[in-house]
Amino acid sequence: MRALAILALLAGPAAADPFQPAAGLYCPEGADVASILVGPAPGTVGIDLMDCRGARIAGGRVTSARCYGNGGAAVAYEAELVLLPSGVILHDGMRFRRRPEGGPCP
């Protein structure tokens, strides 16, 4: 029984990095691209005009088996997403800064 429990733990998904972006709207700095929305529910990320559920942010990447675009079809998604200690997100060579409460990105 103990061996079975150990195998179940090993087979489960790896935990996300403990250093995660705060929930909120992240606006691009100096570029006219779509914003990034993190949360509010765990594992929910809006990125590259995709609505991703069950997303995992770890190792400088964001991955999700289920993202939905304008057509509504579910697709897998993986991309670079690095959280700096300052709270700034790096994605596709651009910087995204968390917007204080209220209002869309400028």
C-alpha cells in the first residue's frame, strides 16, 4: 500500500514555482499588444488573446492543456513567461507591469 501511495505522488503533476505573479491585469510597457490577465482563480491566465484554464507557471514558462481563443476550440498552449523579483512579467521580449486596481490598460 505504501508503494502505491509513493507511486501516486511521483506520477502527479509537479508543483508550480512558489514565486507566482499576483492576480491582476498586467499591461505592456511601450508596445501595442494584448495585456496579460492572471487569476483571480488559481490556474486562470489570459494571454496572447487566449483564455487558459489549469495553467501552470513554472521554470520561466506558462503551460496549459486547455486554452480557448476566439473560435472557442480548446488548444494546448506553452510560452515564455518570466516573473522578475520586481513583479514585472517578461513575455515575448516585452515587459508587462501589474496595473493598480481599476480601469483597463492605457
